[in-house]
Amino acid sequence: MSSSLLHPPAHLSPSVALQLSQLAPSLLRNAPSSITSYSLSSLWAPAESPELWTTYENLMLSCLRTGDEQSAHLCLERLTERFGAENERVMALRGLFQEATAQDDAALKQVLGEYETILAKDPGNMPVSKRRIVVLKSLNKTIEAITALNQFLDASPTDAEAWAELADLYVSQGMYPQGIFALEEVLLITPNAWNIHARLGEVLYMAASTNDSGSDKYLAESMRRFCRSIELCDDYLRGYYGLKLTTGRLITNPPQASRQSKSDTGLPPPDIKTVERLNEAATSKLAEIIRRNASGEAGWQGYDEAEIIAAKELLDRQSAPIIR
């Protein structure tokens, strides 16, 4: 049985998800359909393991991604038989199946109504609360989704995934200070998440582009976040891309002491020579990533193609003015 089925399917590439869903019929035929527990018959019944139920859940989600509703429904039935229809996780999976098979917004609204009925009886059902938020977002009810996420986080303030989702919703509405706050909450929970440091750097950069009065503060902090990102992950392309972008802008429009002081941010404005060295380092690393990725070197092929193209365009665009 594929080891990919023991990892969260959201992290699987579309090609791997398709491969797993194509194997679903044979996997379901060979895997036990039920487990008999706490009876004499369990002596000769197939042994139960956590991996079996993880496999069913992940296989269901992979099948939904590729449109194999029949196999997904069979996985759901076996999970329901084992854990019961009232199990919180099973209830959320059943709702997810209904979401995936909904044909229009009217069907999604019906699913939303079922979630609200469940939560009216059991407000502490966290899996269903999350599914409700997803449906609100799918129906473009962004403000309601933000409200629901804030209520969810009041009950579960250490859910990093929920804080990250809240940050994305705030950013989608142009509410950058709120998005920054939400991402800072993520980093309180996962301080070494280099992708979140880079995401925070991106949001700070967006805030700098829309807020003239605080642009220097946001831009300087954005650069620091990208530095922290690549400190934690030496080959993180998005970190170097952001560092190149922010340092290029700081070189073009250096922060002025009259607009930013140590008392405003807790840190002094970045020294222009330091910014220039960081820009050179980012340029060198991006060029190395592009070159080694293009040559097919082992260990340099995990980058997204769109990010490689964007990095190349950034280098070409920022180097053009200095050509004599």
C-alpha cells in the first residue's frame, strides 16, 4: 500500500492524487471492510491499526480531488461503520463529501444549513465548525467567514491553521494590519515556520504599498521577515524573492529618519550598506536556484515552475536599468 496514503492528501501533487485514486478500487477490495472489536470473533478478525483508518480517510480525500465519488463514498461508509455517524470527524468528512458533490450554490447552502443544525446542538464540534467556515468562504460570504473564524479562535486560540486562514481573509479584504496581527499569532504557535515568516513579509510589503505614512516601517519589517525566512530555510525561493524585492525598493527609496525612528518600531532604520549587501545576496541565490534548477541538478527540482519564472523575470527587470 502506498506510503502516500499515510500523509495528509492536501500536500500531495495532483499527479500523485490521481495515481492514488486510480488505485482506489483495488485497495478497497483488498483492505478489510470492517473490524469487529471487543468480541470473541475479534480473535480471528483482521487486526485493526491506526494506519488503516488514516488510509481510508486520505484515500477518500484523494478520490474527491479527482472526481471518483463512488470510491470516496465507499471509504466514507467504512469510516462511518467503524466510528459511528455521530463521530465529530466522520460528520465533518460526510459534510466534505456533500460539499464536493454539490452541483451549485443552492446545494452548498443546504450543506451550510446542516452544519448550523449540528452546531446548534453541539457548538463545540470543531471539525464541523471548520467545514462551516470553508462553505461560507466558498459562497463568498467573507465577512461572515471572518466572524466565524474569530468565534472559532476564541474557543481554540492555538489553532495555527485557523489563524493563517483568518489572515488570508483579512488580506483579501485589504485589511492588512489585521492580517499582520493574525500571522504574528501563527508565529507565536509555530515560530520556526519559514513559510509563515515569508508570508508575513509579503503582507507587510503589500501594506507598505498602500500606506504612505507607515510605508518605511512596514517595508523595513518586511525585509527582516524575509531574512528570518531564509535563515530558517537556506534554499527557500519565496524568501529570497521577497528579500530581493524589498531591498530593491529600500535602495531606490531609502527610509528617512524624519519618517521613521527607533521609537516608532523598536528597531533603527536599516543601514543602506546592509540593505545593498542583502540585495546582492538575494540576487546571487536566486540566480543560483534558477541555474541549478534549469540544469536538472539533483536536489534543485522541487521548486514550482511559476515561481522560477517569476524569479527570473524579477532579476531581469531589476538588472535592466544598470546595463550600459
